[in-house]
Amino acid sequence: MRTSRTEPTPHARPIAIQDRDEKILSLAAVAGYVTTEQAERALFDGSTAGRKRLRKLLNHGYLSAAIADSRFPNLWSTTRRALAYLEEIHGGPIPGARTSGVIRPDGIAHHVASVDCRLAVIAMRDVGLLDLVAYHGGRSAAAQAIGFPRFHLVPDGLAELCGAGPRFLAVELDIGSESRSSVLQKKLQAYAVLLHSRPERDLELWLVDASPTAKGLDGICRSVGLSFNVRCFRLPELNQRPIATPVPTLASREWHCTSNDAAHPRAENTNNQRVARGESSAARTVAATAVRTTPVARPDGAPTAEDA
């Protein structure tokens, strides 16, 4: 990928960093890369005025722009000068802030969609739909403390909440690059085991479908016994502004078999009902695996050999 200049433009007029500029730099610093559209949607209410501001920050050395080709949008990232400015005004480094790393063209679509998910969670916080404390990466200390590595899972984002209900929202993004009959299904089975292994139910999974042609993911969730504390979204639903109320979890929605809709529009899928009640073979397998993988402390409070 080609990268634009990052040094200030010679003889450029001084720039006064505004609050909105600070938000642009902070977003780019924690996200790694953001597109022009994302910056405009998040900070300029969709106005094209954001393009001029991004260009000014570029010309003064606070942003750099990575350009792949005409198929992909420009990706804006912070420079060392921007990180130094943010540290100065905040009295220290921002958690997760960094300069951009290398990104391959085949990873751009996934990264852009994951930033869309981050912005959707932030938008829900801004309108009072979520009590967001922090948004972590899939390999952060918070993700490790929950136990994602134990199940060989790396979520695309992890929202930490306060207040009643689940304290964490794991965001898992599917852009259609994984085979839904094998790789994705195994991943969702691992999520099912992880959710069942937490009796306090303080973790919720947001499964986001970013594939433009594939069918919804609800059916795969049900087939592997993943039916509680799970919400399924399409990416356009998260990108709409103003942001809408999150959809209900799968366990709280009435489930119907789409394959029978033509002949029986209201015919319920009895196998899915059994999965939801924990009576199917898939649900029993998940429950049994969860029991085996749940840490059990000895009476004296010492960890088991498995935990060690």
C-alpha cells in the first residue's frame, strides 16, 4: 500500500487543534485506521466537512493516509506527532493508542467493518443505550481475563459495561470469508461452550453479519446450541444513524423455520425449540463440554491443576 506524506506541508498556515480534531486523532489512534466515511459519520453527522479537516491534519503531520487502490477507501492513521500531542493534553498515553501497523489489502474490509462495530457501540453509549466503560481489543488483558484464549477465540472487539446485565459484550464479525459449514460453525460452538461455562452470564455475544450475499447467522447459532445471550445483526443495521435499539437476544425471540415459511408461514422448527430448551444433541454436547471446561476450585481455595 502507498502511504502519503506525514511531514507538515512547507509554509502551511498554523493549525489550531479543535475538540473535534482531538476526537479524530483519538479515534484513529485506538482503531489503527479509519476511513473518511467513518470519521464523517462519527464526528461530523455525515457532513463532507470532515474531508477538509482530515486533509488539514494530514498536511500538518498529525495524520497519514494509506492508499491501496480504487477498490478500497483511504485509511487515515495517527502519526508520532499526533500521539505526542494526545499524551500532552491527557497527561499520559491513551490506553490502546498507537501508530498504525501494516495492513494487507485482503484485510481492509474486515478492519473497516470492525471499526464500524466499534463506532456503533460508541453511538449507543452516546444516546444512553449502553453504559460503556471501555472498548478493548480481542487480545487485550480484559479478553484474556475472561478466558477467550482458553477456547482459542479472538473476538473482533470487547465492550466493557457497567450497571445491570452482562458486563461484557464480545463482538464477532463475519464477512463471508469463512466457510459457514466448518470454520464459522466450529467458532460458534466454542462461543457456545464459553457462554455456558460462565454461570454468572456476564458475557454477551454480538454476532455481526457483514457479508452482502450470505443468509443470516441465526440458524447456525441455533444449530450449535448458541441461543442465549446472543444478538445477531447485519452491518447496515449498525451503520444507520441515529443508532437503533439493539435487537433482542435469540433466547427472547420467537424462532421460526425459514425453510417451511412458504408452506407454513407460522410453522415453528421443533428442533430449534429443542435446542433453545437444551434438549437437542447439540445443546447437550455444549452443556457437557462446558461442565468439563469450567474451572473448579479445591475446598482449600487452591487452583486446580487445569487452572495452573
